[in-house]
Amino acid sequence: MVPVLQLIARDVPALVFPAGTDVLQVLWCPLIHSEHDQHSPVPVLRWRSVADLADRPLLDEAPRPYEFDDEYVPLPCVIHPTETVEYPNQDMPAELSERVGRWSEEMEESCGISYYDAFTTQQSKIGGYPGWAQPPNWPHCACGSRMEHLLTISASESCGRWLPVEERTRPGGGWESDSEPQHDGHEMIMGDCGGIYVFVCRTCPTWPTTHRYDC
């Protein structure tokens, strides 16, 4: 397993943690697993506490796995949480989706940016909506409830309006969709600019999770 993401509650106040925890760690095996025909790594979540981590020595560097696919091993990097409000891209009724699509075309002609660039995000995020590249495929828990989108691990961090403020000083920075391509911090490709969406069911006391791979 390799570490993919670590979040601490104080840095993401909008994220709800299970009682007694304030750290979320996401790991996965850096090999492709054919689970439900998704052919992707399978994320594993660990809800822990800062107190637990304080009692453990820190590693000088992240260990490299014996076998791995380069696309699924992130380089060490930091995140800059930015709170924002986004809107769905494909999670809309058909009639509304058609209206938004027409408005998006008009908006792009007049302003040079579409609804999907301005009001949806494709980057890694907590909460919000999955940035579906394929038709929406929401999972349902064994209890029957539709699971909620917990987080996205995206291959693309440098496109669109939501380029982090800390990154806009780089050449080609900004939010224009045709900006010069940037090197993403974690340098994971995950297929053709794909992403992994993690879902959780908070109706069940154990908070079961599952994922969807989308590219």
C-alpha cells in the first residue's frame, strides 16, 4: 500500500469525521485491481486521531513498493485547501442539463469560458459533486441508501478556474482553460486524465466506503 492523501480536521473544517477521530488517511495498492470491472487501485480509508500519530515516529521518506504502476504512485507533495461552492456537471435532470448545455455554449461564445469550466471542478476535492467524464454511476450501500461523494483523487490539478492560488504564480498559471499545461504535484496520470471518486454511507454506523474509477 502507498499513502495517497492525509487530511487533518483543522485544515478541512467542512469535512465530517467519525467521533473520536480527526485524521483521514487514504491508501491504495499501486497495482490495477479488476473490482467491478473498474480496473483501478482500490482506495482504503483510515480514520485516526492526531494523538495516535504523535506516538509514532515519522519516516524520513515514503517507502517504495516492490511492485507498482507509476501511474498510481504519487510523488510527495502538499495540498492547499480552498473552500468553494460548485455545481453539478452531469448530475442534473435531462431537461435542466439541456438548458444548461445551451447556456454554456452561449456563455463560452460571449465570455470564452463554459459553465463546466466556471462552476464545476475536475480537480481533487472533498465533498461537492463527482466530475463525471462518463455517465453518472452513483453507488448504493447494502442498507439501500445512495452513498454520498466523500472525495475525489484526480489526475488533473492544474486545469480550469480552480487552479489553487498558490499555483497561479507559475508560468501559464491562471484559470483559462487553454493555459500552458502544468506539472501536477503528485504526477499521477490514472489513465486518460482520469480520477477516482470515493463514496461513503454515513447512515451505517461503520461508514462503509466504495469507489468509482472514471476517465
